[in-house]
Amino acid sequence: MQTKGVVLDPVVNLYSQPSEGVDVVTQAILGTELAIWESREGWYYVRMPDQYQGWIEATHVRLYGEGDNPYAATGQLAQASNLLVFLYREPDVTAHAPALQVPIGARLEVAGAQDEWVQVILPDRSLRWVQQGDVILTTADAPVLRTSSDEVIATAKRFLDLPYLWGGTTPLGIDCSGFVQLVYHLNGVSLLRDADIQFTQPGLQSVDQADLQPGDLIFFGQTGITHVGLYIGDGRFIHATTHQDPVVQISRLDEPHWTALYQGARRP
């Protein structure tokens, strides 16, 4: 039986090798369940829920013991709905500094509520408080419904001007495929990681450039797929890029730089 565990910290890097001295391949956020494939000198080789793999420091993971229930798999949950959400020791924003900060999409077990606050149980079983305005209350078994393309684009625009970060998957720093993956995840659609993998992902419809619609994924590269953005209409797309300004930004398809690199489009 394969070992599984849960991420303990708000945002954790996964690396290509069991070392901090190599490239970051992706990130996992607090509460993410991991399948543990290998253990080596303080590191785990893991598979993420989106099937992406990498090495994570063992100190960031709590392994499930026999009989442990997976984290946030049952009961009521509080899902972070603002880009970054502070958790507190008590239901008060002034008594102490925040205990930690979690990114949008983090799903936390609910212990109770008090006035405008929700008490949550973290993966290390500690208790913290979050303001109700920072979360959406749901249940673990509630279906995640796909939203409209307008809502997808509205979500994407919330990330404008946030910094580009290779391997990043959160508002603290995000790369091109992490950006479109997160935007669609928040709107009920599962995408894989990396632009080239998304380009060939089963179930996505190939789209001619002349038939682009808002919400389509558009792909770029010189000899292969190396970049992805989200088409928003009127010849424009939003993406996380290092071109000119290393931030999430809106560009035009008719800019010579992007026209030369255009490789195709897919519709989730």
C-alpha cells in the first residue's frame, strides 16, 4: 500500500532532485495530499493530485498513519477565496501577528464558528481562526461546478501585476502554466501542469486562431511549446511572463513577439 501524506506549510517548493540547489519544478500548498513514492535522506519523492512529481523536504509533510483520515476529505471546509488569507491564533486581528498566511484555493477543515470568524483545523492538527470574508464555506463532498468563461477571465484578472516565478503556483509568485492551471481550478476545471503537457492534454479541443473565444488557452514557443496564456477576447490574452515586465499582464496576439511564437490553441 502506497504511503500518503499532507503538506503542512502554506507554500512549499518541489525540486527536480532531492536538493535545494537545483531547479524548482512546482509548488504545493497547505493541505495538499501527496503520494509518497520514495524516501531519501530527509526528502520524499512525491506525486501531486495533478500527477506532477518532484522532491519535497520531509519536514514539510505529515505522513498518514494507519487509520488516519485524509485531511479535508470529509465534513465542512473553509476554502480561501481571497488571493492571500491570514490565519490567527484567536478571533482578533489586533491581539497578535497572524500565525500564517495561506493562498487562494487552500481548503481547511472547519472546527466551528464565532461571530464573523471561522475556526479551522490545520494539517498539523493545530487550531487557527480565519475571517469569514476570506473564505467560502463548503463541504468536502460538494461538487465543484464549472463556471462561465466570463468568470474564468474575471478570476484571471485578479492576478494582474502579481510577480512571475518559475515553478510558482500561488499569488506569491506564479509561472505561465501554474497561472492558467490555478485560474481554471478555481472555476471547476482540472488542467495538468506545464504548457507542453496542457497542449496535449486529453479532452481539450483544438481551436483555429480565427475561431478563438474568451477562455481558450493559447500556446507559444519556437520549436516546441514553452508558454501558455488565456485568451480574453479582442486579440488580447492574459499570462504570467518574463517578457518585458516579469508579472501577470495582458498582451496582444498581434504584437510581433507573440505572433512569431504562436503555436496553437486549446479549449478546456
